[in-house]
Amino acid sequence: MPRVELRNVSKRFGKIVAVDTTNITIENGEYLSIVGPSGCGKTTLVKLISGVWEPTEGEILIDGKKVNKVPTEDRDLGYVFQSIALFPHMSVWENTIYSPYVKNKPEDERQRIGEDSLRLVNLLEKKGLFPSQLSGGAQQKVGLARALSSKAKLLILDEPLSALDARVRIDLRYELRRLVKRLGLTAIHVTHDQEEALSVADRTVVMRKGRIVEKGSPRQLYERPSHLFTANFVGEANFLEGNIKTKSEEWCSVELRNQQFLSVHPTNAKVGDPVVLFIRPENLRFCREFKANSLPGTVKEVQFMGSYLRYKVMLETEETALVDLQIPHERINAGERVMVEFDPIDTIMYERPPEGLREVLRLE
Ligand SMILES: Nc1ncnc2c1ncn2[C@@H]1O[C@H](COP(=O)(O)OP(=O)(O)OP(=O)(O)O)[C@@H](O)[C@H]1O
Ligand SMILES: [Mg+2]
């Protein structure tokens, strides 16, 4: 059963450091997702695990055995490539049963595996077509069926759902997770879709510039991220900059721009320290009049988001706050003055990084 371990793994292409001294262990049976901005090294990381690339430095172990020089075909893994990479001269069926075919599985087993895999992606009736006759999304599904047909215990999925419609993508990601769990596979799933990363996996890794910024359960990364970059990358985030004015055992008063104040729970930061406060839009509320822990502002924009409304509020700190509210009975329009209430339970304080907030959040 596959357990994958990376020890100080780097991959360089000339001067480009695509993966930089990375350490991670993916446990047997774990569903891991990897997110990060374009070019941060996600594909390179999974190509290293699958043996398409050999690391420039470090060791890759599968089940405790070093595999740095073991070719892909001997690593016993199913791989869905980011670029779809189907065999163009083979039909959907031939693509799907490629692995059992090269492994010389008996005819009846090939039939069963091929049918099961294609049924899963709803393409059994298209088995006679060629890749060029399919849409991008359908080709991607064949790629998935082909990887599943390998019957490998380690599944590597690089943006496996990116070419599908939003609706199908959501259905298929739950299908994928169910399947991985039912078959007891270890799965490594790369995606640029934060929601997909959080909803499909047991654990999520956030990457930036070739490095792992943070790893943890999806919930932990969303609700209590350790890094500002994660806070910003895995969902919508509001940030306010300030300095600690006073501090007691229970409370910390933070002075924001333009003499605005908020009270939050204290951390190790000391009086005078520059800090950043973070809160998700769905944790903010409007209140009618001034009360403790609310900040005045003006609604600049109201966006209809389907099940909720998103208000863009210009605060008196001259920072923008996004406030997500279930469609309220009372209309609040652009131009109106509002008070935005910050619950200290949901407001997390970070030390302000010396290089500045903007630099820490930058995607490139
Ligand atoms: N074969 C290669 N030769 C040279 N540079 C490469 C090669 N493959 C990747 N890179 C570079 O390595 C870095 C990481 O690329 P990678 O494809 O791993 O990113 P990614 O996170 O998968 O991005 P995306 O989300 O756009 O797919 C990029 O700067 C890329 O240009
Ligand atoms: Mg990629």
C-alpha cells in the first residue's frame, strides 16, 4: 500500500527552481490536494513523484524504498496529466484499457475494468469514438478512466477536472473521493480551484514559489490558517493593518488606520507591534448603530452571488471589507453608511511581516 515520502526534494530547470527543498509524507490511504498559484511548482512536484522527472536533489520514497531512478512504468501508479495526453490513434475503449492490456490481463478482466471505469465517468456509450471526436471535458474523463483502469493503488491527478462544466466538476469530485476511499487508494490531486482542493481532500497543501507554505486539514487551512498567504489563497479574505495599543490577559486592543480600534484575542505579539487582522466575509455582519468592535464605512457595491449578497464596504480605515450576507429582508444599497461588526472569535491576528502585507500575499 503506497506511502509517499519526499525528503528535501528540489527540481531545477537551469536557473528556475521549480520545487525547492520540499519535505512531505503522504500517508497510505490519504487523499491529499495541492493548491497554489500558476507556476508555483505543483505539476513539477507530481511529475517528480510519478517519475517523469528525477529530482535535482533529495530523495523520493514509495513504501520506504528510494525510487529516484525508478521509471514511471515501474512505480505502479495511475496518472492523469494536466494536458490530457490521450493516445490520438486509439479509441476511447483502447485508451481506457491501455494499462490492463499492456499488463496482459485476461480478456474478461480487461472488459470488466474498462466497463467499470467508463461507466464511472459516464462514457461507456462513447467507447468507439476517438479523442478528436470528443469535447475537452469528455477527453479529460477518458484520461481519468484510463488512470483508474491501471488499478494502481497510487493515483496522481493533475487538474483532472479543469476542462469540465462547473456542475459536472462538482459531481465528479465527490465521485472521485468516494471511489478513492472505497478502493483504499492514496490520491494526490493538484488543482488551482481552492474550493475543489478543500472539498475533495483529507489534507491540503498550499504551495508558493516552489515551496510548501502550509499543510493541514481543509477546515484548519480555511478557518485558522497559520500564514497570511494561505488565508488569502484558500478563500475570500479581509485584512486590516494596525498596531497593538494595549494588551491584557483576555484582550488586545488594535489601533487601525485613522484612529479606528478593534479588540481581539491576544497572541504573543507585544504592545506596539505591527499586526494584521484577518476575517472571512461570511463572519462579518452589519449592525444598526455604533457598538464595541464595529467599524463605520460606506457600501460601495452590492453583488448578487446566488444564495447570498456580497457587500463591498469602504471602511474609515481606508481599507475595503467584503461582507457576505444571506439575502436579508432589509435592503442595503450602495452609498449607504453602515457599521460592520467584527466578532473577536472569528478575527485572527498575525504579526505584520516586515516585507509588508502586499508582498506576502503576492501570487507570483
Ligand atoms: N520542462 C521544463 N523546463 C523548464 N522550466 C520548466 C519546465 N517545467 C516547468 N518549468 C518551470 O517550473 C515552474 C513550475 O512549473 P509547474 O508546471 O510545476 O507549475 P504549476 O504550479 O503546475 O503551474 P500551473 O498551475 O500553471 O499548471 C515554472 O516556472 C515553469 O515555467
Ligand atoms: Mg500545472
